[in-house]
Amino acid sequence: GLHLPSIECDLPWTSLAEIRLVPLRYARHGKQGAVMVVFIPQAPSAVLAALPVAGRRRKRLERSLRVYDTPLTISDNLIDRSGEQLAAAAAAFAAVPVRREE
């Protein structure tokens, strides 16, 4: 499943409903614009409630829920793979749609 150790999240692939790729205006990933990879679980609020994080990290996850409808987001300028590669790999395991936003 989806494993995000920085927020102690382990989500089975079956709990994922969709993956979105949202362009970021002022960030770059190599020579291309960066994207936010947005993992939409079937119950986003329940996922947030189950995460054992507090303080600033919790506030950041709450903001992500408000902005992207999920606490599970990662910008591809923070990792060594593109958002497209990450979404394709996850979609191969989760069999969920990948939506590209403009």
C-alpha cells in the first residue's frame, strides 16, 4: 500500500480512490514545472483522524485536506522522480484513475 513514514501513514491500495496531479506555479522539478501528487483516499477525514501526528505537522495535514481534499500530498520537487512516474507506479498497484489538473 501507500507508505508515508514521515507522517506514520500506511494505507492499503484498496483504500485509495484517486490520484491527482496538480501543477505548482512557482516550483520546478528539473527543467519542468513541479506538480503536487495528491493521493485521495476513500475517507480522507478518517485517514487524517487516524494519523498519530501533532503540532505543526498536523496543521500542515489539515491545510492539505482543505486545499487538496486529502492530507496525503507530496510535491515532486522534493523527490528524485517526477509526479507522473510516481502516479503511474501507484496507479499500477492501486488500479485507480489518475487525473491531471490544469
